[in-house]
Amino acid sequence: MVHELSEKVRRWVSDAVGGASVATATGLRQGGNPWLLTFGVESAVLRLGNPADPDHRRRFATEVAALRVVGDHQVPAAELIASDLDGSATGFLAVLTTVLPGHSRIPTVATTERLQSLGAAAAALQAIPLAPQASLPLRTRSIADVDFAAQRRERGTTALLAAAEERLRQLPVPGGPTVFVHGDLWFGNTLWSGDRCTGLVDWDCAGAGSPGVDLGGARFDATLMFGLPAADQVLAGWERAAGRRAEQVAYWDVVAALVSLADMAFCVPALHDQGRTDLNADLLGQRRDAFLSAALRQLDAATG
């Protein structure tokens, strides 16, 4: 992790914002990258990566491409100020954006308004038609570049997770036009002012896919955070904002729940970092299994 900004990076940032010098640089995660930068009364967010790491290069290219898409539509997201996608200007991969209002800390209790606002945020993305392209590839699930199935084979799985995998293998992936998807839509990647969603962040898993990718991911996360009934409020918010009924909900719920491991301890640190220190692996596992079991029942009822 980068814990201080080099003079080369500071000069690049200064040039990008019209010559103002960086007054302060505050690390947003464990005292380091990404950075909240200030220039007097103005501010920006700087994210840095390793140009020698192919995964970093791919993620940064996707982030920039996604920010350009949302910049052309009415999606609450930061504006792209500048980028260095080969490290030639800064020595790092670098993305500089505007700052959105709000915070990402997750409350222990969610109002109906907050849950429906998350669904509405997902619906705003599904209104943007998008064909797969190099930096915004086809996405058939959330966090598509992490092979959770392979990790389960290595670390162990459960009968329920194995049954869900087998059920999906028996079914075709739902077709239809592809739309713009965030690809990692959970509460930690959203910003809030009260119960109003002020923006979406972290676009490095974005791409083109079914609207179900983001809707299922948001429903799954709401269940993990607040319990199974929360998922229905996310769906209600999505359908109200989209002006239509969601399709293949159960299928995409199963897909979303499989973006997990048997032992849910893997996601506990990120949740604690967002203020949810009340959540532990056992409770998350129980909520995941309740969500997945309900989705499988609904899928069986729909497909026979």
C-alpha cells in the first residue's frame, strides 16, 4: 500500500486541477490509498495502482471506461478529472475524480427508504444499453474476476452451495439485451446522506450484462446486512424506478449468493470497516443460506 504521495504524483495532480498545489492528502483506507486530496476549498479523490500488475491495469481501465459512461448519463457518480493508465506520468496507475457528498458507513438498521433507494440506484444503471467491449466486458455475475467456485473447491463448500451450483449448471443463462452494470453493487460501494443515495463508487468491476447482476447483488447484500425481508424492499425500489417488473429474479439471486465462500469470514473485515462490527461469519452464513434457500425454492417453482 502506498502511504505517501511522491512529488511526481503531486505535480501530475496539480497539473490536472489547473495548477493548484496539494494542500493535504488523507489516506482513506488504513492510512493510505485511495487518497482524499484538498487544494484550498477544492478537493478530489486519487486512486493509485501498480502498472506492473495486469489485474491492476485491467481494473483501472475498467474504472475509467465506466466513469466515462456514467458521465454521459444521469447516474450519481464522481466525475473523472484525469487518468494515467500506463504509469508514464506518475509512476503509478492513477485515477483522479471529483468528491461526492455523503458517506459509506452502513447502519445497523435500514429504513424502507434506504433499501428502496439501493434498488433505485441499480435501476438507474439498467436504463443504459451497453454492448460488451474491451474495458467493459460481459459480466454474468458480480465481482466477475474472482473465481469463488474454484476457491470453494479448494477451501471446502456446503451441501447448499453445491446444490445451487448444480442447479445453475442445468439452466441456460437468461438472454436479452445487455445493459451497463456496476458489477459490485453493495452498500459499501454507495454513499449516503441520511437515507438518500448520493452516489456509487468503485467501478472496477463494471461491464455489460443483465440487469439481474446488479439487482441480485444488491438484494443479496441487503439480506446480509439486515435480514431476508430487506431484499424485497430493494426489489420494490428497483421496480418502481424502472417502471416495470424485474425478470428472472430467483435465478440472479442464486447467482449473487454464489459470490461467497462457505465460511463467510472472508468478508467480515470489509463490513467491520464500514461500521458493522455486529456482523460475524456465523450470522452472515445464516443469512446467506436463508437467501439462497428461498431463491432455489422460487427458481424450482418457476422452472419445474
